[in-house]
Amino acid sequence: MTECLLLKIQNFYQKLDAGIYQSHLDLAKALEDLANSAWDEVDELYQPSIRIDG
């Protein structure tokens, strides 16, 4: 896990604990952003190992 993703997760928990997310939509958006960041990190770490030349 990169430091950037870890900071995003920590920031999310701080906001959640502080009650910043007033609606379910705000919470869902924050969780979606975290999930997208995690998937971006997975894509960066595990590049495709199959090379296809066209």
C-alpha cells in the first residue's frame, strides 16, 4: 500500500469519525473514491504480464 493511499484511508476515517458525511451519498462517494484509488494502485503494481503485438 502506498503512502498516498494510506493517507486517503486515514483521512476518510477521520472524516467518518467527525461526522462529516451527512448523507449516504456523500459516504458512498468517499468509499467509491477509496476503492478507485486502491484499484489504481493494484493496476500500477501488477502490470499485465502478457504482451500482445498486433
